Amino acid sequence: VQIPSSEKRLKQYPHEFSGGMRQRIAIAIALLNEPALVIADEPTTALDVTTQAQVLGLINRLKEDTGMAVILVTHDLGVVANMAQQIVVMNKGRVMEAGSAADVLGAPAHGYTKKLIAAAPMIPDVAAPAKPAIGKDVILDIKNVTKSFTMRAGGWRKPVVVTACKDVNLQVLRGKTLAVVGESGSGKTTCARVALGAERPDPGGEVIFAPAVGAAQIAVHDITPTERTAFQRQAQMVFQDPYSSLSPRMRVMEALTEPMEIHRLGSRSERRDKAAEMIRWVGLDPEMLNRYPHAFSGGQRQRLSIARALTLDPKLLVCDEPTSALDVSVQDQILSLLEDIRDRANLSYLFISHDLAVVARIADEVAVMRAGVIVEQAPPDTLFYNPQHPYTKALIAAQPEPDMARPIDLELVSKGAGAPTTWPEMFRFDGTSAPALRELEPGHMVRCHA
């Protein structure tokens, strides 16, 4: 399954492998008995687009080399379009539609299939007009942020310093969405944790938060306890996994009122009223407040996580892969909800994702991150239709879409398209200096040599 140094790596533990490598190992285990049939149940869920393309390319190659058949279970229609010859669409245990991939995706007959295809996020064919700015002032200013971690090497060996993000400069404008995209391990979440004050940046970096127009600015990592409490109230986070972000031991009412209790906001009845109001905001019934999280679906739990974050009336939401664990129809609902809440409450979003189609829909500005540095930044209508950095081009090329007329080149991605060794010289380290982030045109930044 194309894992390098295989003899050495056989002695390692699973936690020492990346998500994509672990999936390759799972495929290797399935192949040990030379099966005639492999059932792949969501084999690429939660993997970034390039790793996903590599795993899919591997499955295709093994299928051709061994002659095995594959049953692919997935909610990702883009994966289906690139892998399947026959498609069966199911809903609530029943087959809604079945046929060749060309017929089901090209001319769907059942309403449910049409709904799934319509809900699948796609990078539009033509450039959309730039979204009008709701506000031009900066609510969150990330300046020269570098974050390094010291990893113990064991024995007498020297500790290893790992730089998760380096010289990151980002600005989130009030009422707008800044999306940070990149592969797993690129430093996106570390950057978000630094922005929220959960991690302290290396010396020289700072994060400035401006809660309101004309209000005093807050230096997130150099503040008094009182200021920290105020900042934590106004900057909240929505996590990736809706199944682990709510305590199974707390009823929904307790989960939603807990943040207000911590910040000593309102009386008990006022907190309960606020919880009921927020659960209505996210499209759920207040009668559900007395239930436990296990009684809700994944999409409903993510709505509850959003409602919990909103109970404190924050100015900034950091959304860390909020839709990656959801199927396309539920993903569409959550994105619509986030857009609606942003417009109604004039919220600002720092949106972390590896899904470019999702980012194309929700973002006002996109920053592409690789190996801890920003390699390109621009509005989505510029970035997706005029990408300049080879890594950005590779990410776009690896984005699967539910259209058989636009397949991704699985073989090319499997061979490492987007790796620095394949980049033109102007984008690579030249032996003496690293490329710098430069403005090629107004609002379009690219990391390259002059």
C-alpha cells in the first residue's frame, strides 16, 4: 500500500502514523487474505482532499492489480463520481434509486437523489461576484504568529522542536468570514488555538481582539483575568466532532446554560429563556432541551454546539471543521445556518476547513496554509479562478465533485502532485532564502521569490 520504509514502520504503533497512513494500513490488513471483495465503509471520511485522493487512487490501483471488487459505502458524491461504475442510493434503509454512475449522477430520477446532488458543495463553474463587505474594521488581528512545540525524543537524544505555524499574519474583518484551508497537519487548528488564547505564541507574535468599533483593543496573550473573561465570552469555538463536543451526562438545557453560569449572566429563569431562544435560532424545538445528546443525530448535535456557543452573544466564532463529519444534506443545512446566523447577528467567523467547495460557499477571504505557513491568500472569486501557487492548484485539482465529466486525476495526486519538489523554482527554497509572501495584485498574496 505504498508505505515507505515498510520494514522499519512495521515496528511502530498506530499513533505514530498520520490519518492517511493509518487508512493505508487498514487497507493492507483487508488485503492479507487476498479477498475477492472488499467493503470500504467511509474510507476517506475526515481525510483532507489530497490524502483522500491518494487513498482512492490506491484502492483503484489495487482493484486493477488484483481484480478484486469493491463495495464503497460513502456519503461523498464527489468520491462516488470518481470511483463507482454502479450506484445504489439509500435512505432510511430503503433503496431510492440504482443504476449506472452516468445515469444516476447525470440524470437522477428520484427526488432524494436530486436533493443529495443539489446539496453537494461544489466550486462554481464561473467566478462569483465578490461579496459586499459588511464592515471594514478588523475584529481579530493575528500578527507574526509562530508556534513551536518541543517533542521529547526519548533516551539521551535531544528534544525535537516542531514548528506548527510560522510568521502567520491574518485579519478577520467584522461581519465577515476568513477561511484557512490546508491538509491535515498544516497548522490550521494550532493557529486557531493561538487566536483564542488556548496556546501562547512564540516571542514576537501577538493576537489583537477588537470587541467593538472604537472599543479598547485586547492583547489576547497579555491581559488581566478580568479582560480574559471578557474575551472568552466574546470569542467562542465550534468543534469538528459533534459526537464528542457535548457531555453525554448533561441534558441539553444544562449544556446550553452552563456557559452563562460560568460567566454569571442572568438569573436561572433568564438563562433558561436564553437557551430556548438559541435552540430556536438553530432550528430545533425547545421541547428538546430536556433530552440527552444521544437522542440527537450528528447534524442536530452540531446545531446544539452552535447554540451553546451563541448563548454568550459572541462577536467571533472559530469554526474548526464544523461540517467534515456530516453527510452532504446535513452539511448543507449547517452551512445555511451559519450563513443565516452571521447575517442576523453580524458575527465574524474564522473558518478552518480542508474542503475547498465548502470554503468557496461561505468565505469572504481564503488563506491557504501548508506546513505552517500561508502560501496564498485572496478572496474566493480570485483564488479559485486564478490560483498562482502550485500547492493551491494541487488542492483544487484534488477536490472531488459529483460530476463524472470533471474527474480528478487520482494517479497524479497519488504520485505527490503539490509536493515542493514538483514546484517551479520561484516557489521553492533556493538554498539561501525562503520565498516571501508578496502581493501580486491588490488583495492577492502569494508566497514566492520576486
